[in-house]
Amino acid sequence: MIDWAQVRALQSDVGDEIFDEVVKIFDIETRGLIGALEGSTTDAERSKIAHGIRGSAVNFGMSDVVEAAKQIEQQPENVAHVATLRQAYDSTIDVFLTNLGAKRLNQEFG
């Protein structure tokens, strides 16, 4: 689930011109962090990486990603949560980008 009010607040804070770049950076960095999480070997490392992902996902209103990252923070020894986080991120970012594009089209042409 995506909190679109949170997305609009972020967009308002950074401005329309910069927002697309912020989204791209978020996506690239989050994918890198998830890759690092998948390769992490210690509970402390998994917890730290998940905390960073959770903090960023909050700003983008991605509640499913936030919850999945929180599970890793709380139970870093359970590596199955890492796969859950990847799945949550992959599905959420797809919805996010698709709906963001549709909202822009409606604003521009509708």
C-alpha cells in the first residue's frame, strides 16, 4: 500500500522539478541496499541496512516496505524476511511508478 498523501507531501517539499530525480535516486539506492541485505552475513548488518530502507520507505509512503524492513530489524536472524522485503519493494515500486505516471498524465491531459 502507498500513502499518496505522504508522496504529495514529499513532492511538495522537494518541488516538482526535483521529485523525479529523488524517486530515481531512491529506487537505485534501495535496490542496492536490498542487494547488500541479501549478501549480509551478520544480524547487526541486516538490522542496520533494514533500518535505512525503512527510513527511506517512510518518506515515500510505502507501508508494506516499511513493515517488511521492520520485521528484519526486529528479527535479523530470520533471513526469510529479506525475501519478503525484496518482494514487497518490487511490487510496491512497480505500483508507485505506474500510478505516478498515470497521475501525471491525468494532470497534464485530463
